[in-house]
Amino acid sequence: MARSRGRSLCAGGRCPDTYLIRGDSCGSWREGRFFMYGLRVALWGVAIGAFGLILTMNGTGSFDQVLIFLLLVLVVLCPAFGELYAARRKQRDWYVRTFTSFDELRQSVDVLPLRRIRDCEGVAEAVHELKKRYPLLPVAEAAKLVRSL
């Protein structure tokens, strides 16, 4: 299947392409890569701006502790949220591209070894074993699969 920038190639109700733009038949503008990168850049920009304000306030001697604390929170949390969003988005995109449904995921997994691990060592260990085989599989989907065995 060919990939093209700017338009999606929908097959069977699935969008294998993440280059969707506003007006595509299978998704909104939020599904495109430019939204993910734009959000990350904006959050990093807020963090860098807050850090610049901290340096400016420290250099001029106007030291308001509450404002400095709030700016430090922005410096730490904005990039963290941006990178967390990107990682979750990468997992979700991989899962949608790789498996059309939960049943397809279930068919691709060796059920007996996972069931044995779940029964002997617990659900968490079985999810860990499944994540070794499929590192980008979302944890919620892995747990759902292990519980349904």
C-alpha cells in the first residue's frame, strides 16, 4: 500500500496513514502528525519561555517566590506532558496500524504460554511477557488480552 503525504488511503474503515489533513473523509485534523508535533513544540516553547522568565527575574533582582515556583512547574511539566502525549500517540498509532481489531491481536499471540504465566505468576507478569513481544502494545490492551484468556 502506497503512502502519500497530504491524503489518506483508507481501506476497510481504517486509516493506515497518519498524514491526515483537515477535510479528509476518515479523520479530523487532530489525527495528523502536524498536531502531535505542533503540540509538542508549543509545550516545549512554553517551558523555554518560562525558563527565560526565571533567568530574567533572577538577573534583575525581582524575586517573587510564588511566581518562580509556578514557572518552575511549567518548565518541568510542559515538556513532560508533550513527550508523554507523543509516546502514547506512537503506541496508539502502531496498534491501529498493526491490528485491525482486538480479535486479530488475540489470534497473533500464543495463548497457552501466556495463560500458564498468568495462572502461575499473575496477571502483571503475563502483561510484562506480552510487552516483551510487542513493546509498543498499549498496557491497557495487553491487560485486557491477558484477562480475557
